[in-house]
Amino acid sequence: MSGEDSGTALDSALQAQCENDKRNSARAFININARSFYTIAQEITSKLNQADTPQSIAEPEEGDMPNRKTPQQAGARKLSTEWRAAPADRPISYRAGCAPPTWIARARAALRGRAIGHDIVFYHSVPSTMPIARQIIDRRGGAAAGAVVIADEQTAGRGRLQRHWDAMAGRGLLGSYVLCADLLPEQPSLTVMLAGLAVLKAIHQCCPQLEHRIHLKWPNDVIALEPDGPVKLAGILVESIFHKGTLSGAVLGIGINVNQREDELPSTRAAGLPPSSLTIVANQASIDREALLVALCQALDHLCAPHSRPPAEAVHARWQCALAGLGAVVTAQSEDRPISGRAVGASRHGALLVRRASGEMLEIHSGDVTFDWNTT
């Protein structure tokens, strides 16, 4: 090889090495900046998730999921709206793409400073709000008083006697309301009465044209008396918590059919009342769920707060007056046989008073009771 050829080869090798170094440097620059951008994005996301604003709502961690899972939880869709139990002891936030509805933010602002509703935890979809509310009590103790858990959808909602509660997403007002500490009534039996009266007051406030058509059905349904017979609008489930024989807390589970259309309602349960919604019975295009939630929390506040709650005798009297079906023939399913008689009232402890044809007076404390509405 000549000297000229050798020099040319060396120049070519050096040029190739130079080009290779440039490419490596470019790759390194890109990688460094990509990592920087990723780090910055992580820091921004972390700061946003830690922000404690009045509109913030809890977004729990994976570790907060209860150990015991229902079939619905086990098969839940892996979406940003899937349920996790809310940690009740830290600020609440949303993940990106899971922003709170504005009506919840406005309701929180309207209820700021109230005994009930000052703390609203919202979920887009959960199996049930009841265990979340119970977890809040377990974590906070007396400080949980007045907390509210609201969900746009419940996939495993339940009512009395372990019955399933169906409600289409975004159409109802589905929530659990925590009573403990100073908000507890003097008698455990008053909790379902207070809840029923609060729901009536909230509906009357939002739909004044329904005031004389909305009633309670023993023990915990809210119904509308229609020309073709009563229809069910809401259900109430009370879970009482006792400590050493004393009532230490209660969760009021309240589900109200608000904006469902006829084709969005579940089928009628055997021997049950046909379901309906406020928009159907009020003949309105829609009902404001925000206004209904605020009215319900305010009504519960008035009935439960120490400075305003009425005495037990007054609560019982008002609740009994609101009961529809008194005077009707009823059939109660006992352990061994059905018992029939005429409903004549309700005791101070919430039992349905039934007079049999023999004149014997019975107290029905629980179970399935069917009313013959044609005999009222």
C-alpha cells in the first residue's frame, strides 16, 4: 500500500469514528432529556395529586383495597373509575381523566360548615357506598360524623333483606351518610325515622308539587301514591354500630331514583312495588341532583344536630303521620306461617302494629310485609 493510500484510509477511519461519536452524543442527549422530561412530568403529577383544594375528592391507593372481594370487585373493569376503598385520613384528589363532577364540587361548597355534608367523598362507580362509609368510621372515629359518600353508580347496591338495589349510572342519588358522636339520636330506633323524614323533606323542597303525594312505607321505603297504585322512589338501609351494647355509630344508606326514564328502571320485584323516579312522577324533564343532595344533607343536619334536633316523641309522631298504608290489610311472613291483620300504627321503637281479626295486637319488627293497597 502506498503512503498516499495509507493516509486516505486513515482519514476515512477517523471520519467514520467522528461520525459515530456524533451519533452517540446525540443519542445520549436525547436519552438525558427524555429522562428529564419524564422526571419533571412525574413531579408535576405528584404535586397535583397532593393538592388539597375544596373540590378535592379521595383517590385511594391500591394497598387500601379490602382483603375480601366480592365477585363484582374481582371482575371489575380495569378503568380509572374502578373502586378502591377511600383512605379517610389524608387529603383527597383525582387521577387525571377522573375529574369530579361540578355538581359535587358545588354541593361541597354549599354545605361547607354544616354538621352533615361538610365532607363529601365521591366515586364514579363502586360496588356499594356502605362499606366505604363504615371504613371512614373505623379510621376516624368520632371525627367521621357528618361524612357523606356519594357514587354515580353502584354495581352491588343492596337494600333490606340483602336485596339488590339497581340504579343506572348518573341517574340516581346514591349515598351513605355517617352519624356518630353528637349526631347520634338518643334511641337507635330513631335512625330510620330520621332518615325517612329527611328524604321526604328534601323531595318536598326540590319538587314542591309532590308534597302531598310522597309518603313513607313501613319500614324504610319512600313511595308516591299514584292513581294506579303506589310506586317506589327510594329505599333506606340503616347499619347500626354498637360498642359494648351502646350505639356508637350508624350509616344511613339512601338510594333515590331521580332522573330514570321508564326504560331505565329495574323490573318489579315479586310482591314488591313497581319502581319509578322523581322525574316521572313529577312530569319533569330532569331533577337537579345537586339541589337534592344539598337539601337532604340540610334536612339530616336539622334533624340530627344537637342544637336543632326535635325530641324523640316528636320524631316518632311525624314519622308515623308520614306512613302510608295504615288501615290496610297486611300479610307478614313469619318463620312458620304468614300472619294477616290490619296495620293500625307504629310503636315508638319502629315496629308495625297489626291488629288481627281476633283483636290480638302484634308488633312486627322486621321481615317482609305485603300491603293490600285496595283496603286502605
